[in-house]
Amino acid sequence: MTTAALEVAHLSKRFGGLPATKDVSLSVMPGERRLIIGPNGAGKTTLFNLITGDLTADAGSVRLFGQELMGMPTQQRVHLGLARTYQILTLFPRERLAHNVVLSLLGLDRRRWNPWSILTANRDLYANAHASLERVGLADAAERIVAETSYGERRRLELAMALAQKPKLLLLDEPLAGLSQAERQAVRALLDAIPRDVTIVMIEHDMDTALAFAERITVLHYGEVIVEGTRAEVVADPRTREVYLGD
Amino acid sequence: MTRILALVLCALALLAVPWIIGNEFYVNMASQVLIYALFALSINMMLGYGGMVSLGHAGYLGIAGYACILATIAGYDQLTAAIFAIALSTAAAAFFGLLSLRAPGLGFIMITLALGQIVWGIAYRANDLTGGDNGIRHPARPMPFGFDIRDAPSFYYFTLVVFVIALFFIWRFSRSPFGASLTGARDQPRRMRMLGHNVWLIRWITFVMAGFWASVAGVLYVYYNLFLSPHAISLQQSAEILLMAILGGASTLTGPIVGAAIITLVKNVVSTYVERWNTLLGIIFVVVIMFMPYGLVPGCTQAWRRWQNHRKRRKATPASEPAQ
């Protein structure tokens, strides 16, 4: 049996008296495209934050290709091949797009500790950053300041920063949120083009895109996994309807 | 091209200071400006690039200064004493960093404040060691490479050499990958962690580097004054160093230097003519912050650009008029 890319077991997190994640277990195979859905407040983003280490879980375990992540600081998890994008854009607004991607590349590069060399003289970093931006169709915007770009461009920059790190597991938190129909098409094509050696877990509300993209779907409700299965299984399951449409 | 020209002109001006001024009092003032500029540059590594506000920076002047004096009095040669002083003070910075960085934001300010006050308190109370309130004298200025730096112009050149070396290192620091990681950690610490950066370690290393350069400035301070007392390392000193960086413009390289020059000159020169120089300093500070919230250097740069754009537009308008 192959090791799961992501193995979450009995994960729990409470905020005061409110349980945000209740005994969540799920297993994502290498190369899989997994979709996580659920109504607002179902604990989807909390689950991502627990996987990345932004939040500390109360109990349970998270394994990345068999390696236990619990108790490990976020940056160390990133060095093991974890990357994510944020639902609420988290960029460096006063910097150029290329610089944003360079910061992403530096995160996994020993040169980030160098207080002596001139950053812009590291041509390979910038060449690499431009290649990543080209991949998401932002090659022409590389020298623009983030604050002067459109929302759609920033969404794609988020993606470029995550992809630049060549992650093994990529967590996408609503990558289509706030995009126009045309932009959605473009980002969808981008996601489809990500090679299969990257495992993807995605939170998304745009059901057309999400259902077409994912192979397996996990439905969260009040912090619990209530349904998990293939596209057809989940759509047919009465509990899914209950959650989304009410009784 | 203009930048290189400006740099050369600046260098020539700095070299010519003793000739231009002539008066020993003002040459000493120039040395003092350089020493304070180094303090301000060092605190700006944390403040401007790292977003860490410290109110305990005078502590390094205290530790490095007293260590240098005491080691020299104990019979060590000047070079050994200086190295010992800077190493001890940098080690203290490493320890202070461990304590201060446990708390973010306001907590960080309060811990640095407390640490600075502890150093001050020890200097004040340890009569046998530091001379307490009376202070302690440094035996003599050193003779670096056999040069006599006892008179004002030669001491100025000595300070200038140390200052330029420090400035060069801090300039490289600000443009380096590490500097980029630091500003990234200032703006988006959470994102930086998610990109694989160890935000805590970046901040701690910066804290130690800032402590190192402040220690160097501390030793220069002792060489200049040949005397150190608790008054020199009080909270007011820490606050003034911080104000220098803010007044000139934190997060710029030249800002802290400009700020240090203005505050030192107002304190020492204007105070001979104006009794309420403290009020004057306060007014300057308020006016600058009101009109240039990011400090003098960024404010003036912006105003200059606006004026140039304005001029360009005015030139362009008459040319286009006949066409209409």
C-alpha cells in the first residue's frame, strides 16, 4: 500500500467552548485532487490552518507522506513540501510581483540568511520568479507593484508563489473567490495544468469548477466530516443535500 | 550616474569637514553626529526594516562602554578591551533578544525598556565598579595603528572610518536577501512562515546585529567623551536614538543619519542660544511628523518628485498649446 500524501487522523480543535474541528480524519493519496466543501463556519479553513501549523491542534495527528507534522513549526512543514494559498489575499502589497515570488523562492533557499550579497544580483532567483509568473500568465506584470494590480492578478500571484516552491502537497483556499467568469476560466486552466506529482486539496464554493476538478470530495459540517466519497457518491448522498438545502 | 556623483560629493564633503569648519568645537560636534548616526542606523535595522521598536538601545552603550573602560583600567591594551567590550555587549544583545522576542508589539517595547533600565540601574548602583552617579573616566584614547587621535580632526577621521565601514555593512544588509526576508517578516509574518522562513530567527539575528553596531558606537562614544556615567545610558538616551531614526525616516538608509545630525546639532549648538531647546526639538518633531509622517528623507524625496513632475507638466503645456 502506498503512503498517503496527507493523512489526518482524529484531529480536534476548540476555540473556547466552540468545537471548530471535531475528530476529523481523512486520507489523500499522492496525486489526488481533493475537494473540501461545507457551509460557512464548517471549519474548512481551520482544518487548513491546523495542517499548516498556523493553529495548534488540541488532539490528533497530521502526516505528510508518512511524516508526523504535529508539534512542528510552520516553516519546517513548508520545507517538507507543503504550500498553501490564502482565501484572504496575503501578499506584500508595496513590492513588485517578481519580489513577491522571490520571497517565496528564498523561503526554501539557503541564501535567505545572507546579509551581504545584493538580492537583485541573484539573477537565477529572478529568472525563476519570472518563469513562475509566466506560468500563471503574469509575465508582463512582473515589475508592477502588487497594490497596482487587479484582484484577479493578485489571485494568480498567490498561486504563482505557491507553485514556485514546487510543493508536494498544495492547499488551495478558495482560489476562485471574487473572480469574474473569464478569470475563473483562466485559473481553472491553470489548476488543470498542475502536474500530477503535486497533490492538491482545495476548498471551493464554485461547484461547477470544483466538481469538475476534484476526484474525491469531503463534506464538512460543524467541524465534522459527514460525507466522503467520489463525486457521484457525494452528490447523491442525502446528507449532502440536507447540509446545503436544509430539510 | 547622478547617484555616483552624489556619493562622491558626499564623501568629499565628509572628508573636508575639519578644513571647512576649522573650529575645534564644531569638529567635535561632527564626530558626535557620526557616533549618534551609527546608533540611529543600528536601531533602524530593527525599527525600519524589522518593525521592532526598542526603547533599550542605550543599554548597549552602557554595557560596551563600561566594559571597555573597566578592561582598560584593569590593564588590558585598548584593542583587547574594545574587542572584549563589543563581544560582551553583543552577547548581551543575544540574551536580550531571547527575552524581548517572546512578546510581540507592545510587549516587545516594554521588555526592551525594562532591560535598558536594568543596565542603567546596575550602572547607577554598582558604585565600586562603575563609580555610580559620579561616572567613570576612560584612561586615554587608543592609538589605532600608531595614529594619534587625541586632537579633534584626527578623532573625527577615526570616527569617520569606523562609520563608513559600518554604513557599508548596513547598506549591504538592507539590500541583501536577509534584508528582504526581514522586511517580509515585518509586513506579513504569517505568510513568511508559510513560505518557509523562520520569522523568529530572522528577528533575533537582526536584534543581535543591531546590538553589535550599537556596541561599536558605544565604544566610540567612550573614546570621544573619555567618560561614562549612568546619565548617558538613561531612558532619555534610548528614546533620543529612536527619535533620530523616526525623525529622519525609518526604513531609509540615510534617514537615521539626517535625524541624528538634526537632533545632535539642536541639542548642542542651538542650546547655547536658545534656553528652551527641548521645546524647539519637540516643535521640529511635531511639524515633521505632521507634514511628513514617514520622516524627513522620504518626505523630502516625495516633495522633490512632485515638484519635478509639476515642472515637467508646466513645460509640456505651452508646447502643446499651439497645436490646439
